[in-house]
Amino acid sequence: MKLLVKKPDFKIGSGGINVIEKKVIGGIEQSFLIQGEDPANPVLLFLHGGPSMPLPGISSRGRDYTIVTNVKKLVKHYTVVFWDQRGTGKSFHDNIPAGEMAISQFVDDTLELTDCLREKFRQQKIYLFAHSWGTLIGLQAVSQKPDLYYAYYGLSQIVSWTENDKLGYKWAVAEAEKRNNQKALQDLAAVGEPPYTESLEQWAVLRKWQQRFGTLIYTDQEIKHPGYAKIASDFIFSQDYSLADIYNTFFKGFKLIYTPDFVREVATIDFAQTIPAVKLPVTFIHGSKDVHVHGSLLEEYYNKLHAEKGKRLIWMEKSGHAFHPDDTREIERILIENQH
């Protein structure tokens, strides 16, 4: 069943490319959207957050604002690829084994898709752009195979999952105290401080209160974010998503990846220890109001990171974890002006 389709914010000209392709990657069929005015332009591959939150993804076809960048001008300078990662959106299948939803498999998928795009567009290298969960995949991909990429952009870059959870726990407790929310204080006390490696329920309690206290979107009297409705509209009004795709993403997809094994695996991520250096240009872009992925950990990592071809850390002053539309326009400008 298709949903109500909203008029696109932009259209690709007759000489461009605007297609959804399916390809077997990592042993399963996966889908990705390609948009661009000129197929000869450099290729820019996006790794969405979540996991199981494909924005930007296939549902973002024709949309200007996404959670991380604007696209209307971007498609004039890049061939933009939005990929629904395995187990979510158009890349969900009921027969995917939970054991294949490991981070190492997502990294392998990224490298395989990169090679497919290099071959398809006859380009030696592409650009890689990742947000939140996607940064766990992206930074490992460019570390393993730097020769495949011109540059890496990490938005809301996660450095250490466990250390970030510890900061998130302290923030949630302080916020509960400020709000005098006794239920939150009881729940958080019951699960205790991270790391959470024993059960999925510990981690779920922390995420529940983080989201209820508004860690994903920042808004105040002066900074007005359009909110979840603007973000969710990509799913609701997508010309390519059905109700089944939405259900698969938010229910089946979440259940597929969020397992005790997954929680134990991500708890081991610490790029300060495993990736102290990179061999290609790196740009980190972070919301200065982000209390979901804490910028202090990124700043510490950035200061120690050896990047032989240059590094930048750019703060977006109106943004929390989901970037403000004013900042996504600025991110689009940065991407356009910094082609190599």
C-alpha cells in the first residue's frame, strides 16, 4: 500500500540520473537511490544513522532537507547515493539472520557498495559521508581502505560507544533531577551506570529517557527546529515507501538489529584506541547542542588524531543530534565547496 505522495522539492533533469537500484551486497539484496544532474560528477555515498533509521535514505528521493544536509544544490555537483542499509527500509528481508547484523558486516557492505559505485561510474574514488551510527561504519571503512575514498565526512561522529553512554547517563540523571521526574530517576537507578553489556533492557531504559528528554532535537526560545514531523515526513510522503516499508523499518528492522549480541559488540567500539590515524582528508561536523552524541569525546579524539592529509572540526551552532535546517544548508555548502 502506497502513502500520500508529496510534491518533490526538486527534480532531476533529463540528462541526469534518478533511480533506485538493487544489488546483492554481502549476500543479500540491498537497495540504494542515486540522484544527480550529471553522472560524470563525483560520487557521494551517505551512511545513515540509527541503526534502522534510513534518513537520508531511499525515502528521501526529491527531498531538499534531510536530517544531515540539504540536497537540492548538492545534486548539481555530486552524484548523491542514499543507501538503505541491510535490515532496514528497502533493504529489509525476513530471512536475514541476526548474526549477520554485525558491525564488521556493515563495514564490508560499505566497501562492497563503494566498489560497485566506482565501477558503475568509472571513478577511482568516491566521497563518504556518515551520520551517527553510520560513523561507526564509515570511519572503519576509510581506515581499512583509504585508497577508495577522496575524503570522509563524519557528522555526529561517535568515538567510544561506552564512554558516550556514560556521559548520556549522567546527563539523563541530571535532567530527571531538574524536572523532578521520579519515575526516570527510579528507572535509571535500577539499570545503573554503563557499560551495558548484560542485557538489552539496560540500554533500552537509557535510550527511552534520553529521547523523552529531547536529546535528538534541540530547540529553545530563539532556535526553532521544525521537529520530528519534518524529519518523519520523508517516510510518510515518500513516493517509494509503502506502509510495509515503514513497518519493516521501525518494528522488524529494530528487532532484527537490537539484540544482546549487538549491544555487547558496540560497547567495544573505541576509535581513540583502534584508529589513532587516518590517511585521507577528514571533516567532522557536530551540533554544538548535541547531548546524544557528546561533542567533548569527539573534540578530545580530534585533537589527538593524526590526519596526514588534513582534518577539520566544524561546530553547527543551532543543532543538536538532528541538524537544524539552517545548519543543513551550511553543510551542503561545505560539501559543494570542498570537492578535491
